[in-house]
Amino acid sequence: MQQLLKIINHRDFVLSLALIVGLLLGERAEFLAEISVFTLAMVMVFATTGFSFSNWWPLRNALLPIGWSTLLNYLVFGLSIILLGWIFFRNEPYFNYYIGIVLLAAAPPGPSVIPFATMLRGDDNFSVTGVFGLHLVAMLFTPLMLFVFLGDSLIEPTAILRIMVQLIVIPLIISRFLRHPRLLPAVSFVRDTVIKWGFFLVIVPIMGMSASVFFSEPGPVLIISAIFVFTMYVMGFGYHILMDKLGFGRPFLISSTLMMVTKSSAFSAVAAFTFFKTEPMVALPSAVVSVFVTLFIIFYSLFLKWYESKGNQFSDGRSAN
């Protein structure tokens, strides 16, 4: 029985179940979409309880990982998917797919970077600092990118700032209280479970509200899938190989590769639900990338085994910290 509960509560099982349940429910998952802002805010409260600002002191310990993460996640990956999205979807009737891709590019990195990097023996300090640092950087970058690539007619800057406060600032403040010594042990005990099943409640409507498009528009689904295969897998693995040849250490390579290709599809989907309730096409890129992020850790693990079996043992290289 204990083994069964362990399987049911495993991250991969929960995420896979969310994908399946979402597709089965379809638009009946709309009620979850309506509360997705609050669901993701709850997830962020528990996710940020594991973060302490003391880890950023002295400040130089944080600046380099945050700088690398901004370059890789926003500039390299984000601008790449925007460019490809513009090439394929800049005209009607497909422009809503482009909007969804821009929302994804403007999102901060997914919190899954941290457990994935730990599992593959990456640089934990880089992962934690990069993820939480970029959630603060997102307060500037997200509205700026949406304004530059979508203008202010589709999403008002004040509206996106409001949702940023709801999903980043308020959860971060609440989590400081939950870090009280009397509360933190209990919070730490349930944190992973709350985060996993919280993401379940966000991913189900992502898939559900996009289910009709999944099955009725195979062409755009295939194009969006190809965009993410190229930017996540081809660019991600290529970056790993390039940085290895330049002498960077294995822990940094793993964490920075994950940082580059992992966007918070939950964040972009919540933005899609909030600002484009009647346009399921806008949420489709978030739904597609949810699948590819889940698969990426599997294929990246296989890539590492293959690459290192060729004699590329890079444990003594440089680090970014």
C-alpha cells in the first residue's frame, strides 16, 4: 500500500495524469481555469518557502546565476520561440497561436528546473538562485516583452502587472511568514505534495481548454510541436555540447541547460485564461510545452548517458558561480 501511494504521489505520475484528465474533461475543466490564478498563487507560496534571501548574500553570489539565467531563458530561448512563432503564425486566422507563444516566452522559468537539476546532479545553487531570481526579473521583463511583441491593445500593462503581483509578490511575502521556525518543518513536510497536486489543478484546465484545438487543428499543433522540439531539444542539447567544449563543469551545464529550455507553462496558461478566456488557441502553446517539458527530462537523461559514454567526462570544468 505504501509503495502504491508513493507511485501515485510521484511527480511524473501526477503530471502525466493531469495531461490525460485534461484531455478527457475537455471544456468541462473550465471551472478550474477560472480559479487558476489562485491555484498557481498557492503553489508559488509553498514553492518559495524553500528559498531564503540570505543565500544571495554577498550579492555577487546571486548576480552571476541570475545574469546567466536571464540570458538563456529570456533572450536565447524566449526570443527564439517568438521568432519562429512570428514566422509561422503572424497572420490570421493563426495569430492567436503567436499570442500564446509570446505569453510563454514572457513567462519566468518553471520551478521544475530545481528538482530536475537535483535529480541529474546539477548545480543546486544555480538552479534555485536562477529560478527565484528570474521570478523577480519577470516583474520587469514580462510586461516589457508583452508590450514590445504584442503592443498595449491586447493586454494592458497594468493588468499584467496586477497578475504578476498576485503570482509572485504576494506569494513571496506570505512564504516569509511560513518560514517561521515553528511552521517551516510542517510546511516542508507537505510542500512537495502541495506543489505537485497544485500543478495538477493548473495543467488539467490547460489541456482541457485546448483539447478541442488539439484534435481539430493538427497542422498548428504539429508546427508548435516542431518549434519546441527544435528550441528545447536541438538547441538545448547543442548548447550543452558547446559549453562542454568551452570547459564548463557538468553541474553548471545541467542546470543552465534546464534553465534555458524550461518555461512556466502554468504561468503563461493562467495569463491566457485571464486575458483570452474565449480563445482556446492562445493556451495551446502552453499545453504543448507542458507535454514536452515532461518528456525533456527523460530524453535529457538519455542524452547525458550517451554523451558521457563517448568519453566526454566534464566534471572538472569551470562553473558560473
